[in-house]
Amino acid sequence: MRKLLLFVVAVSCLSCQTEKEIQKRKLTDIEFKTILEDSTLSVRAIEILDQESLAFAANNNTYGLYNSEADKWLISKIEHDSLDIEFRAIANNTIDFFMISVGNPALLYKTGDTGEMELVYKEEHDNVFYDSMKFWNNQEGIAIGDTTDDCLSIIITRDGGFTWQKLSCSKLPKGIKGEGAFAASNTNIDIVGDETWVATTTGRVYYSPDKGFNWEVIETPIIKAKETEGIYSMDFYDNLMGFAIGGDYTKPADSSANKIRTLNGGKSWQLVAENQSPGYRSCIQYIPNGIGNELIAIGFKGIDYSNDNGETWSHLSDEGYYTIRFLNDSVAYAAGSKQISKLMFK
């Protein structure tokens, strides 16, 4: 009898714990704190380096590092042949900080031994345009860009970012003429473990199971008929659950076929919340510790929230940004035109 009683108590406790775990949170408000304001900047790339440090790179040759504990910025500029350089993709591998420019020539920099940024890769081509960048680990990283020959541009480092090699088209799935990615928020790539997903302007998802050695491509049902349509942003909560958003930035209110979800690691994608707000957004992110339920979509027309993995959405704010990164499940940094802000979700 005593054993049976203990079993009943244990089952009851487990039931209470499970019920508590699956209870959904409902965010309804955001508190904004502007931490950087500059009328000359358009910021589409930010990266949280650690609990106290945030990095960004932007137009006007400009990049910077924020210390949240001291509430101070260190802001610098890159000079290269008198070029007007715009950065829309950055990354870090816990050792160094990296940034790559859009347009011709493509310039990829890493922090050097002296702390100054050093040029480690340069590519010249009329169509060169790199869109996003991410690392698998301290040694291996990837950046993706628009088609220059007959396939998507993919460069990879295997030595900590000191050297980068461009993949031959023979190593990639057959490309589509003009296929590229939208350099809107540095979220066209996502990585979980060794697995990698790359989202393109043609609404396709490139998938590699082994850190870029082998690739396949998956079609998705997202809207993609025009050059301004396709996947703008993608995020994976784990190696099975992912979400992507897009639309048409020239028609930001249009919400037809602009949100897709996968539950099988990107092997197939389904439309969700079709013809329901939000319309075009440039960045989608899962909220940490939300067991895959909580999502934030952000763009120049505002911020939207879902607590059921994208089935339904609520509009939290009209404040416009291009990209967002979460520090924890309640605090994030967002960047956009002329500003970077700290967001506290409630």
C-alpha cells in the first residue's frame, strides 16, 4: 500500500510539473530603451557576443561594440581604397568577430591579434553580394551570397576564419538564374549542431547535414513570384522545428503565403496563418526557453508575437526595426534605421 501511495504521489507531481511546463505565456507589451542613435546609420546586423557585449556593423564603413554593464559604445570605421562600405552580415566564433560587406568587392574582416579588423577574404564580381554569415564552431563558419556564376555563392572557413574558400558549383544543387538571399537581417542561415539551412529569394531552402560538405535543396510554398518576394528570414528552435517568414517589402501589408513552418528538420514546409497578419517582416526569431511556441517577427512595420508556433499572431508595437536578437526570454536587442534599442518584453 505504501508503494502504491508513493507511486500515486509521484504521478501527481509529474502531472503538475508537466502542466506547468506546457502552460503558455502571453506577452502583451514591450518597453523600449534606445542605446544607440545615429541619423547616418542603417543597422541590419547585430550579434550578442556574451551577456555584457553586443556588436553591430552597418553602412558608412561603421561597426561597434556595446558594453551593457558600463552602458558604453566603442565605434570605429573601416577604410579600404576610399570605398563606401556597407555591412549587413556579422558573426562570431567566441574567439573573433567577423563582418562581410555587400556589393562589389566583397570584403570579409576578422579581429586580428592587435584587436584591429583585418581583411581575410576579398571577392570581385559584378554580381557579388553576400547576405549572411554564421559559425558552426570556433574553427568552421559559412557565409552565403547571391549567384555570381551558375549557383548560389557559398564561402566556408575551416581554420577559424583566417582563410575562406568558395564552393564550386559542382558541389552545390543546380541554381536558378538570379537566385540569392535578402540581406535584410543576417538571418538567411541557421545552424543546429552540424546541420545547416540556407533560405533564398526563390523560396528554396538549401540543407546540409554535415557542415557544408554535402547539400540538397527543398522547395517551399512561400510566395516567390516576384523579385521582391521569397524567404527573408528563417530560424530553427531545434533540429526539427523551424519557421520562415517573407512576403514583399513593397507591399508590407500583404500576408498571403508569407509564413511557413517545418516540424521535420526542413524536409517539408507548410503555410501557416495564411492571409493573417503579420505581412512582410524582415526577421523571425524563436524566443529562448519557449519550447518552440513563442516567436517574434520584426520589420519596418512593427513587431508581432505568436505563442503557438505561428498559428496565430498579436501585434505588439508599430516601432520599426530590421533585425532582433534575444539575450534571454524577456530581453532582446533590435536594430534598424538610425538606432539600436534594448527591448524588454512583458
